[in-house]
Amino acid sequence: MPNVDSVKVAVRVRPFSQREKDAGSRCVISMNSNSTSIYDPRNPGLVKTFTFDLAYWSHSGFLKDKNGMLVSAGSNSYAGQREVFRDLGEGVLENAWQGYNATLLAYGQTGSGKSYSMIGYGANRGIVPVVCEELFKAIQNQEKNKQYQITFSMLEIYNEQVIDLLSKTRKPGGLKIREDQQQGFYVDGLKLVPCDNYAQIERLMEQGNKMRTTATTTMNATSSRSHMVITIQFKQIFLDEAVTKQSVINLVDLAGSERQKSSGSEKDRLKEGTRVNLSLTTLGNVISALAEGATGKKVLHIPYRDSVLTKLLQSALGGNSRTIMIAAVSPADICYEETLSTLRYAERTKKIRNKAVVNASPTEKLTRELKAENTKLLSRLAGLRNPGTLAADETQELRYLLAEKEQGIQSVQVTWESRLQAAREEWEQQYAAIAQERQMMETFPYLLNINEDPQLSWVLKHFIQDGSSEVGQSTSNAIILRGLGILDKHATFTNADGKVTLTPHDKCKAIVNGAPITGKTKLQHLDRVILGSNSAFLYVGPPAERTDEDLSRYDYDFFQSELAAAEGFSVDELGAAGGKDSRADPGVLAVFHDYIKLMPLVAEVNQMSEELKKDLKFELKVKNLASTDSRGYDLQKEIMVKVTHATTNQVWVWSKAKFINRKFLMEELYQRFQEGEDTHVNQDSDPFWDPVEVVHLGSAHVWLQSLAYCVQLEEQTELLNSEGLEEAVVLINLSPCSRDGRILGEDDTVIDPLELLGRRVDFQIHIAECLGVKWLQDAVGRGIQIGYRVYDLPRFLYTKPAWKNVNPKIEETVHFSALNASYEFLNYLQENALIVDLWGLQEGCTAMDCSLDGLLLTPEGTIIVDNPKALTANDVGLDPANHVSELYRKLLQMEEETELLREINRALREDNLLLKDKLKKWDTSHHESLCLSQVSISCFC
């Protein structure tokens, strides 16, 4: 009977990476028993809590013992590799011994610690090697009346191609997935290596990692976008009982989960149909469908067949397997979105229910069938004792059949021994090669590869022997190096008199310690060397120069941070540009994190563009680095990619998500180029092409406070780009006016803006000209438009296009009317700035709409602002062309009548004051006359 149980899910949080420490990242994860909570760094009060089978706190509370193992520093909360294996690895082993299939999936964003949990690092071995070692230890302690057969395979799935990591040759297009009625989906031609001790498996994993490193470099791929599957087939043969138990153990390190985001093709004309993401996307769809089915919802289709990965994992998800998922997460605030996505994914996975059964071996079944048939034959041959029972020819035939069946039994039993012997011979050759490599390490300086995946770093060693060593793609070189931007004869290493120099050939890219080099350069021990676009190495000097320094600090992040620093890009520089304390601003940290991650991708895309003759240059930029909103608060910073055509000078700006999506598609096109296929594609399908578009150049802030006091403002202000550099100067006037457009004078100034409350307020925005527009200086065939948006208007207003002139005259005036000025509007005028945007036009692009369509207008043609309901012409049923709604006419008439009454009231008040003044003067004059009269009478008397 099948054993129905749910997928077991564990979550593990790693320590800060060195880059996160340097950037001052904050931890947004907390754990309590099996609960994991995450808080939003931008809103610390917003906390989300998830409950899983297990929660491992590996972020803090640990120290390194004398053997290099990370162990608890006295706190019971820390979970090391031992604890993770105890809870998860032992369960995998127990299931295997019972004859169940077992699967362990590691999921999470790139750099979250998936590979550390699965494979481990140094003394801190992960689940995979410990499972293998413990399996062989247990076998040694078992009874002698049992036989055990273990085979090991290791494959990688990249771009829907299956690569055998244990095969010395790579089949073009990868291995094929086939389907069998009994065993389901399997990889046809995958090398299954028999093993009889753990040391052999350890060597196989090293061999697989070397192949994986070489393959990712050759295909211009990174391990973060590939899935690795290690499969251990474990067979137990009980000789006395004629029973066999067979288990398939799948250990799966999934690709980085950030590739799962649906925003990968956000605002991109090309959909994310690339095969690079297909397996992980399909896995998400399968998990979602199974999770819905587990809750009782009707699910019509589970898309196992839509990708290579999900075909191979069909039994692990909803089938015949006991499955565990470990979700690895980063603790850093800059990874909040990715971490939250991983936790939600894991929450869906734990709802899946599998139906595991103990497996019977087809091979043992065949043996039993052969023995049963032989028994029947023997019983028939017993009749030979009675000569009359069987004819001579029939006796001969039975003897022949019996011999054939015995041979079949022996072949089944001998096959395993012969395969094991062949594997042992291969081991001996590998051991000899390993011994030779170790000897050379003690003799010569060498290059040690550095990879984004720590598991693939330090895997390849290129020795620099005495004399000159050519490096490049050519097979005649002493050092054969394949990778993006590596030429046939790329550079020369010279080892003479105990000194090593590097000389790049003409136009070949080489970087040492973050700085490009063009001539002969002497190398020092632990120098960082990058050849081409993405081939990174740590130079290990001659034995005499070596020290006891820990080399682990020179990881992939160190290389990329060094490159960024050489370009003047750092957390401190970002913070200074934004005028903030960088270490206290999560936005700055997130941008720095993204910039470092995208740097090598941009370098690779530039190289592909060059080789494919696309004439495009890609540059990383920071959007809103020095920009603020209308109230002066910093806008959210984000990475963008500026794309420039070298010949036409056309410019595009891509978001991070769009760039990543396009890079996947570019890789597919470039792979076809590498394989000699036709790379011609239609323009609409070309990932390097986009239609010409309008480009945002910069913005200026013009404070509106003067309008709140009915004071005119004439401003000449800089239009600054996202980096805070001047793009142009704009002359702009803000003028309070009457309803007929007459500019108000000093006599109309108000002391308190609240005097305008409830009154009609009119003003004009006049853009006179733009001076020194750099966009127009840099290339011909360009123009500009200026745009802005006032208060509650439903859309931006744009000036008419101005072309070619570096100092274009704009001379456009727009009249705005607030028919009944609200408190909110007056507050807006006092506390906000008008953001004026400068847009760059290119020949062939569509200009911004400079009409007034969709806006509410007064009968005089002025634009209505401060509309309480923020209505547009369409919203109130008006014809956008003439606004003739009867209801609206009545509304305007009432406003006009109200305004007229206010004018009459003001006039009456003025007349009243005038009459009062005249009366007062008359009273004073009359009183003086009366007094004089009385004096005269007195004198007369």
C-alpha cells in the first residue's frame, strides 16, 4: 500500500556575506521554534510569519573550531551542518534503507546558501557528501548474506539541455529525456558509475564540478541559472530471501529563484519565453497545481511534461517518493523581496502530498523468473532416468535450454562485477592524474578559478610552467581557456627567474586587481586576474612567495567589488551622491547589491554585442541617485541599463528586469553563433533591437510657494540628470493672474494663503527657453520636450517638440484655474515643488502628446485644477473636444455667479468703508466748525 505523506519543508537562514557586512545590512529574519518571521525594512511594523516543519537559524551564534567546523558558540539556537544532516539527511538514508525513493530539493535565490547546505564547503560538509559516506559506513556493518549495489550519476540542466557531468564528451544539444512504462522519465545515455566506497563518490563529485565549471564557461552560462541533479541508485539484494529493495535518491540543487520572478519581462516587447527559465517556471506551476489539488480544488492538468526538470522530478512531486525541500534565505534587508518570495514558495510546497511505495527490482524479478523456469526444466530432465519418457532429440533440446537459462542467471549476477571492475580501472587513472596535479602545485605558480558559485571556485588550476605559456582558445596553447571574450591567442604568461608576467595581446581584455592592463605586467602572489569578459582567476605565486593567508576572502564578491571600486562605484560614493548616510539607507544598499550582481552580466552582453556585430554599448546607471519628489524626499533608487548605438548614437534605457530578460534571449542567440548556426533573426525577434524611444534626461524643482502668496516667480534653474549632473538650464515663470490672464501686481499680494480659501485662484506657467542642452550637443537628429504635472491633473503636460537648436526657444504658456481653492491645494502650493522633466527625442521616435485632450477646461479655455473628485472630461460625460455637458455648464454658471456675488460683496464692502471714511471726515470737520463757532460767541460776549 502507498504511504501518503506531505513534502517536508525546512527553511535555513545564512550569515551575512562579506559584501552585506561591508554595506551595513540589517537582518530582517527572526525564528522561534518552527516559525520564521520576516519584517519589511521600509515598514518595520509589517511582519509576516510562516510555519514549516523545521527552521534553522544559521545566521549568528557560532564559532569555528580547530578543525574549521562552524559550531555553536554556546547558544542553542545555532544550527550547523551536523544538525541539518541529523534532521534531513538521516531521513533520506532511512527512507533509502526501507526501499523508498527519496528526494531532497534545495531552493532559494542565488547566494542564499543552497549549495552550502547541499554540498558544503571545506570541513563543513553538506548533506550530499555525508549521506554518501554514511551509506557506505552502514553497508560495512551489515550482514554478509546481503549484496549492495550503488551507482552514482551527476547531471546539469541548463537552457533545457541535459549535460552529463561525468562524461568526458559533451553531446551537442544535450542528452535526451525518454519515457518508460515502468521507470517513467529517464535520461537516455546518462553515465551511471558503480561505486563500492565513499572515496570514489568524492572523486566523482570533484570531476562533476570540474566539468560543470568548464561547461558554464564554454556556454557563457553561470551556475546560478542551472539545476544540478545528483542521483544515487541504491540496491539491496537479500540472498537468503531472494528479495531485492531498490531506492533512487535524488539530490537537487535548483537554479537561483530570482529567475522565477514574473517581472522578468516587465515593460518589454519580448516576452520571457526563453528556455533558460522554463524549468524553474514550470516547477512553480507544478507546485502550485499540486498545492491547489491538495486543498480539494479541482485541477485539470499538472504540467510535468512542460520542462526537462519537472519530467525528471515527477515522482518527487506528487508521486512515488518521500520528498524534503530546504528553502535557503538571505537575512539581509536588501534581499527582502526575494526572501519573502522564497518563503511563500516553500509554503505552497508543503501542501503537496506524495504516495511512496517500497520498490521491487526488475533485475531480481528476472532472476527469479529464470530460476523458476530452470526448476521446470530440471523436473522434465528428471524423466531422462526413464529412457522411454523423452526422445533423444527432445533431451538434447532441454539440456540446451537449461544451459542457456543458467547463463542468463550468471550474466545478471556478473554484469555488476564487470561494471565495478571497469570503474576501478578508471579510478586508477584519475588517482594518477590527481597525484600529478598535487606535485605540480608544489612546483609551479598557477591560476585558480573563481566562480559565482562557491562550489565551483578553486576547481580548475592552470599551471604556469617555466618559459612562456600562451593562453587562449586555440588547442595549441599551453593553457587552453574557453569563455566569452577569450581569443585564440589571448595573452602570454612568462615564468622566468622566479618572476611571472602577464602580457595581453593586441585588443585582448585583461584586468589585474580591478584595473585594465595593456602591456607586460608583473604578477604578485594573490593578484586577481580577469581574462576576457568573465574568466576570473586568483594568481597563486611560486612556493617561495606563498604565505599562510586565508584565501577564502578572495571570492567572487571580492573580485566584483574591486572592479566597482576601480570604476568609482561604492556604497560611500552612492551615499554621498544622495546626500545621505549610506549605511542607514536600505535603498543605497540595495542599489549597490544590484550593481555588483549586474556588472559581470553587462560585461558579457557587451562582448556578445561586439562578436555579433550589433554595435551596441551597455552601461550601468543608477536611476534617481540624486533625485527627489515634489516635497524634497529621496526617490527610490534603482539600477537601469543605458544602451547606446555606436553608429547612430541612438539611446535606450532598460530596467533591470528588462535587461535580465533580454540577456537570457541574447545568450540563446549567441549559443547558436558559437555552434555555427544561422544567427539571423527578424528585427522584431532580435533581443538587441528596440524601436527608438523618448529618453528621460533630467529634472528640475521649481517651488510653488510664491503662488500661495500671489507673488510672481521668475526662475532660471538647472535640469539635473539622475546622477546630479547638469543636462540643461530652463527659464520658467510662475505668475498669479486674473481669470482673463492679466498678471497680478504687488497690490494683489496676500499675507496669509488662507485668504484664498474658497476663492477662485488663477495662475500661469510660462516656459521660456532651454539653454545649453547637452543632449542636442552630442548628436544630430535630436530634439527635446519639457513636461510637468500640476497637483491633481490626470496626466502630464508637454511642450511642443523642439529640434536641433542647442538653446531652443519654447515660449509656451499654460493657464490653470482652481475654481474653489481648497485647503489641500493651498497646502500643496506652500509645501511642494513643480517637477519639470526634460525628455530627449530621437529621429523616428513618437513625441509626447502635447494636446490638452482629456482635461477639464473652463469656458475661457483654462485648465481646471483642484477638482475635488479629480474628474476628467470623460468622467463627467463631457465631449473631450468641446466640453458641452449641460450639467457642467450649470456648475460653471454657479461658480461664475458665486464669483460675481463675491465681487459685488467686495465692492459693497469697499463702498461701505469709503462711506464710513467720508462720514468720519465729515464728523471731524463738523465738530471743529462747531468748536470754532462757540469760541467766537464767547469772545463776542
